[in-house]
Amino acid sequence: MNCRSAQRLLSAERDGAPASGARADLEGHLAACGECRQFRATIAEAADAWRASMAQIRVPDAERAWQEVRREIRAGDSRPARSAPWGARWLLPLGAAAALAAVAVMVVPLWRQGPAATPEVHPRQVARNDVVEVPDGGSSVVYVDAKSGWLVVWAVDAKQAAGG
């Protein structure tokens, strides 16, 4: 067993016990690997810290919270609503007018310049390769995707494909 598979099993161990065969392999690896033992200790510390932080969270009593909300709704707010001061009423329309004027100052000079020159468009070039060399007995496939323009080349060495 290598460290990567041992660490994967150690992570899964937090969710439940692994199968007995995998557990025996894991314990054998841990006996020989200090890095994986440290990884197990780190995971255990993190899990313990998480459990401790979760134990400190106070969950409110839902019934009591609803009673408080109902009490506040029934009591209502007895203070009369106040209107905004006279000067504040004009602040929003005045700000909107200023923003519109700023946009006009920036856009009008662009209109006077006339239409912008459009860039020259070149037809899309597609990469091509007419010859793909492969070892004796090998095969190749060349494909050009019409939508993306990607050139895809697959080449298979017959000796490696046969396991040689």
C-alpha cells in the first residue's frame, strides 16, 4: 500500500471503519510510515476541534423565539412615522439629474466623431496536417472540428496496444 491510498483510507476512516482486509493493510502501512501516522493524528485533531466547536454552538428554543416574534408584532411600533426633511426629498432627483448630465458630457463628443471604423475581419484559418507519421503497424486518425477549429490527432502504436 502506498501513502496516497493509505491517506485516502484514513480520510474514509473518519466516516466509518474500512473493510477488514483494507484495515489490515492500512495498519501495516502505518507501522512503517511516520508521515501517514502524522496524517492520521492531524485528522483526529481536526475532527476533535470541530466537535468541540460544534458543542459550543447554542441552539435557540424555536417555540420561545416564535413567542417573542409574535409579542413584538402584536405590540407594534407606537411611534408615528416621520417624513424626510425637505432638503432630503430633493437629494435623489438632483443626484439623478447630475448623473444624467455627466453621461451626456461623456457621450456627446463620441457621437460627433461619427461611426468608428470597423476592424477588417479575416476568415478563420484552420490548421492542417496532411501526414502523420506512426511506427510500423500503427494507425492514426486526424480530425478537424468544424465548430471550434481544433485539430485532433490520435495515433496508436500497435506494439504498445498489443502489450509488447
